Amino acid sequence: MTRRLGSLVAVVAVLVLWTTPATGEPAHAQPQRAARVGFGPGFPALVDHEWGFALGGFGGVGAGAPRKHTPVIFVHGNTVDAADWYVVRDDFKAAGWTDQELWAISYNGLGGNSGTATQRFQPEAVAEHAAMRWDGNVRVTNNSVNVADLYDLVRAVQTYTGSARFSLVGHSLGVTVARKMLKDHPELRASLVAFVGIAGGNHGTSFCPPGSEGNVVSCDEIAANTPWLNALNGASGSDETYG
């Protein structure tokens, strides 16, 4: 019964997003506050281009600190923040990577997920959000308003680490945010070592069914066959991969 009730609540939440009037799109609700800023000493203070918050995230030990690996930048999905990558970061560190090589961005302020999987598998993120008094409300965002934030972080990481080369790992909306950044800034492609896209809405998503456009701002972009997504992918998929 509990599982069935949880599923019903999730369905209702999605329906609410689909039917919200365009003038009150969830992406236009300002996040509660900035996410945690966990960058290393001397890292520049970056600013969120949409909200004017301090741009949150993690990474760095010190400018020019030694490293063995090409820096990796993690880009989270919709409604969450950089804390969503803590478990992945810890796995990398267990394999010999350092904080100078592992970076993440919070491009839409403080966000999180209060689901049972998060409670069980992401205790550090849960504790951080509790300490910051996250209100538990999700704020949906989109791709275009966040591309400039990711671009600023990439450039700052290149300068701070002394490595022009970098890799990107994106999840969900983070995949298309990263792809759009590379589309808008093709000069970065020569420095990109690897791109890992996990469950990105590259050809649409079940969360954006027909008719969702104009109701949820991210669906204006990543519902199937939107002009935005078609432009991102290029004619006959010519821009789906880089390199």
C-alpha cells in the first residue's frame, strides 16, 4: 500500500507540472537560496547568471596543485544540485583521484530530492540540505539559462588547475546543458577529452509528453521534436557528438 501511494503521489506531481499555466512555469520560481559553495581556496567567486546567487559546487585543493588526471566536471540534472554527485565523487577518490581533479556545479541554487533512494544512498547530501534548511520544494529549470554558468565554471577550472583539457559527465538535464554549452562554444571541443551523458533528454523525455510545452519550461526545449532540441542535434543528428 505504501509503495502504491508513493507512486500515486509521483504521478500527481507530474500532472501538476504538465498543467501549470505557462505564466507560472516552475522554472520561474526562484530557488530558496544558493547551494553550498565548496570550491578550493583561491577559486574565483562565480555568480549564477539567472538569479545572482553565488554559484555553488565543489572541487579544488589549490591553484596549480599537483594532479594525475584530467579534471572531470559533473553536471547534475533538474531539481537537484552538486550534492547529487557526492557518492560518485567518493568512488573516484577511492580509485585514486583527488579533489583537484573532481568538480561539480550547482547551476540552479539549492536543490535536492527527498525520495527514499536519496535518504538511503546519499546521506551526505541529505545532511547538507538539512543543515542548510532546504524547504523540500523542487524548482524546475531549463537548459539555456544555465549554459553560461557551466561555461564560466569550465573556464575557471581550466585556469585554476592549469589544465586546458577536461572531461564532462552529465545526468538528465545536465547532459543537454553540457551539449548546448559545447554547441555555443565550439572552441572548447578541442580541449574535451571525454563526454559521458547519462539519461539525457537528447530526443525527448517521457516527462515531457505532447502538450507539455508551454507548461513546463524545460519541456519547451526537450520535449520530442521541439525546435530547440532539433537545433541542438543538428540536421540528421550531425551535432549529436563532438570530436
